[in-house]
Amino acid sequence: MSQEAAAKHFEAGKQEAFDWFGKEIAGLRSGRVKPDLITGIMVEHYGARNPLQGLASVSSLDGRTLLITPWDKTAVPAIEKALTLASVGAMPTVDGHMIRLSFPSLTSEVRETTIKQLHRKAEEARVRLRVARDEALKTIKKEKEEGKMSEDDFYTSKDKLDKLISAANDGIAATVAKKEAEVSTI
């Protein structure tokens, strides 16, 4: 495995970690309520479990209200039941063939808890990055031991991996700072 191959291997692991982190923090509630908060909720309808986004469109009316518009009006009771059971922090209100979810403002305790969750998710993403780096590093160490890579190439590859992980950690830190500012905004 050359330097480029080790870097590509790490990049694949990095992208996987970033994708996971993005999905995880999308569900964290911030000052503004976003449709991502509920789109993954599973709804029992016509004997099958479907994600909410497959049965209805979800839009944000204002910073604290989500509007769910089912494509099939008969799905309204099933969606209402799923939202109630999901405990998303707001009770659904049926308005004809639409459902409104009005969320209360975040309290300072909820904000602190959300920020703690955010930092836990960030640390887990960093662990995933380190695992990806360690796998790439193991591969180049093996090549060095087998004589397929010179000592200089090994250290060059190692330095390149260190720079890549440093940049990835900076990216996670920037994302955390942005989300933390969102959560802290009243």
C-alpha cells in the first residue's frame, strides 16, 4: 500500500465517521426545530412500518413548529400515534388532514443536556477517526516490516496521516462549535 493508498483508506474511514456524526447531530434539538428531528420516526400504516418521510412531507412553519402533511389522508391517525409514542417533546395537534407539532422553548437544563450529548457524539466520531487512522497505520507498518516501503516513506506516510487526522478533528470541532452556538441561541 503506497502513501496515496493509505491516505485513501483513511479518507474512506473519515467520510464514514463524518456521515455518522452528521446524522447523529441532526437529531439533536437546537433553538430552531428542524424537520430532521422527526423524519426518521417509524409509522405503522397498512400493516407495514415506514419512515415518516415516506408517508408525509415535513416542513418548518417557524422556529418552534413543524407541519406534517401526509400524502394519504388516512395516514393521519397512524402518524399522530407514532409521534405521540416517539416522545419528541411535543404533542401532535391534528388540524384537518395536517398535523402540527409545537415545541416549547428549550430550558437551560435541556440546552446543557443537549450540549453534553453533542460532545459525547463528537468524541465517538473522534474515536472512529482514530480507528480509521490506526488501520491505515497498521498497513503501512506491515509494508515497512516486509521491506516493501522504505523508512523515509513510512515516516512520510505517518506524517501525512497525522496531518489528515488533525484536519479531520478540526472539522469536527468546527461542527461542534456551530451546533453548540445553535443550541445556545434563544
